[in-house]
Amino acid sequence: MGLFKKKKAAIERAQIEATHEIVCLYCFRNFDHNEVVFRAAQAIDVDGYRAEPDVLLDTYRARFNLNPAGAIAPVLLPGKFKEKNKGYKGGILTTLYDAHNNPTSTRLCPYCHNSLLPSAGFSPNMIIPLTGGSRAGKSTYLTSLVHNLKTVASLNFEMFCTPLNSEVARKFKAEFEDPLLESGYLLNTTPRELPHEPFVFTISFANSTMPEINIVLFDVAVDSAYMDIYAGLMRNSAGVIFLVDPLQFREPAHMIRALNKLNHEGTASEPIEVLGRLVENCIYSPDGVSNIPIATVLTKTDLLVALGHHGEYLHPRSNIFARYVHPGYFDLSQFDAINYEVDAFLQLVDPNFRNALRGRLANLGFFGVSALGTQPELIHKRVAGFAPARVDEPLLWILYKLGYIEGRHVEV
């Protein structure tokens, strides 16, 4: 066997071993690393390398009401280049040398021509979307969760949470962090008229052998008319954080509002209706029962404290109201207590919803969180205090179920 044939055979063996599918974090299509295309290093005044509009990229951007990218460097198809023009890493094509010997390492999704992460294809693409019904508190919860990951979980679990890119960092700071954490204003929940790009954050570990994880937030409810645009991502997810607002349950809602002196804000979708749309449109399973970890999260638990004091549904010293920091491992004893209490609460307030959850989702965990830790002052939309309770537990549970962090039972 000649030298070239030996090199080609070694590349093919490495490619077979690198079997991780890529899921685009923009259009949510999944594909093999051999299907990746490249953006030319630069546009030059030569046939095939002139700046031109990218139809696929502009079509994607139009879906989210973004301006066209304009004339940019062209897309290069690896199949049109010889092996001598290709550079590999671990059997995956990562660099392409164009006809003028200019190298480019900008790999693109073949379906929307957005850039891929450098890690794409080298590790499992773990995507954990965060979603829920209308007014479930998705934006506030995400802000609180990211803050916790940066300040608490990062220390205990040696993991780091960073925005996917500078644009995500800018938008998240301007629309989420600054209003809530810096100015103390409750985040607006006005429905958007058009779909928008989700916010994506990457979790990396100090242990370099652990692959990165991407957390994706839809600031569009699962019962939105635009949810079909995002459904593809849900079908490629490794786990889901599903937020449920206690005010969605008819039976206790009037009491919660009365005890907390809340105004009626309109009728939200029934939880069982939201669940149906989530399972049928977003979580694909051939037999109708999903096995991926689904963290069902009861939000705004600070509103439930008054119920406990009136002897309704919850005990005033319920574990749901107690703050807890997981010390470098996921405390399974804490989880068991919360899981039992939230399950029992749902059985009381909406047994049909609870039974539907149990029937459609095989790998299910129940959680209770308060993204603020206290009830906001609603007249001026100000946050009276910021002391989140248990916001990291749903994500930590999913990471435990996926084998990223350790879980232990601790004797009380």
C-alpha cells in the first residue's frame, strides 16, 4: 500500500470513530461532520471567491426578523477540493485551503450556513432547552439560573457558564441581566410579535475530558404560534427543563392571588394543553413515551408560602421553601424530598396533568423553584429582593442523569 493510500485509510478509520452527530444551534438540523461546508477566508476579486449574498443564511435570518448578512465571502464545498487542500483533526475535516492556498477553519451548517462551534463533531452535542407555558417565568428563571451557574455552581462543581458568542452576551446583558440584577426591575413578559433567536449558553468543565453542554432558552412559550420553528431543537435535546406556573392551575389560583394580593392577569393555557403540545410537537418518541430526562419545574414557589401558612396544599416548613446549595455533588436525598412534595402538590391541584406527565414521560423529575426568592412589588414592577431558591436543581439533576456530575444520598 502506497503512502497516500495509507494516509487515506487512516483518515477513514478516524472518521468512523468520530461518530458524534452535529446539531446546529441556529436552525436545529442534525447532520454528520462529513456534510459540513466552509466559509472562504476572505472575498477576493476572482471568479468563485467574490463577495456575494448567501441565500441560505439570509433565509435563516429572515425567519427571525434579522437584517440580511449582505455580500460576504462565499461558501466552499469540500467535495470540490483535493485531499492535499484539507486539514484534519481527530479524523474530522477542520481546515480547508482554497485554490489560492488561503486556509479557512470557519465550518458552517450545510442547511443554514451559520458558523459551527469549534467542538462540533468532536463531542456529543448536549442541548438542554428551557421552555414552558405563557407567563411561566422563563426569562426571570433563566437570568437567575445563569447568575447561579456563574457565582455558586461554578465554585462547587468546577463548571463554567459562558454565552455562545459576543452577540448573545450583549443581548442577554441588555435584556435580562441589567434590568433585573442591576436596576431591580421585573422583566417584561410581553409576547413578542415575531420569533427570535434563542439565547444559548455553553457549560464547560474544569475536567477537560468532559464535553461541553449547550443550554438553550426559548423566550417564546411552548403554546406560542411560533413554537413549530423551535420544535426541531427539542427533538435533538438531551434533556428538557419544563416550567409550570402554579397560577395556571384553576383550583388554587384564586387563593394564591387573594393571599398574595395579586391582580388577575388573564387566562393562561391549561397545563395539560401545554404538555400535549410539548410532547406531540417537540419531544419525538416512536412509542409515544420519551426517555430523555424531563425536569418539570413548579415556578414562583414564593407565592405558595401563604398557602402553607393557611394549611392548604403545602406545609409551611416544606422542603420546597428551604434554600439549599449542592456541595459539589447532586444531593439525591434533597431531590427525593422535593420530588415527592411537588408530585403530591400536582396530584392535589391537577391530577389529570400529573397523570399525563407520568404516562408520557418515563424519565421524570419534579422540582420547585423561586427565581427571585421573594414576591416582587407589582405596581412599579420592582424587585424587592433577590435571593433565589433551588434554581440550579433542575439542571443539576439533568447533568446527573446524563453522567456529568456525581449524585449521592446523604443521611439527615
